[in-house]
Amino acid sequence: MNSFERSVLDTLLELERTAVLARTAQPKPSILPLLEKLDQLTAQMPPDAAPDLRHYLQRKSYEKARLFLLGRESENQHGQCGH
């Protein structure tokens, strides 16, 4: 895994943890900074990024991107676009 993919995965895992906390924590943590960071990472994606990862990030399919980066692509459900 390269540094770009590691940054994306770390952010996706943090987003997942924060979303779980938001269900019960008071005050609720904001996921907005993490979504903004994912937007920034997507905009900085290297040209040689994996096409599936590019697709998932551009479509904001963050769960699919997380599974892809964890090597669990087979668990992804195909969407209307075929991915």
C-alpha cells in the first residue's frame, strides 16, 4: 500500500469510528472535517491510482473504498454503475 492509499484508508477508518461514536456521544462529533479531507485526497489522487479506488472516491462510495483498500473487494455489492 502506498502513502496515498494509507492516508485514504486511515481517514476512512477514522470516519467509520467517528460515525459510530456520533450515534451515542454527547456532544456528537462532527464528520464534516473527515469528509472534507476525503474530498482533498480525492482531488490530489495520483494518476496511477487504482481505477476502482478512483471510481469509489469520486462517487463518495467510502465503504467500498475502505473494503477495496483492506483487500476485501469481493465483499462489495455492485451498484447501478456496475461497480
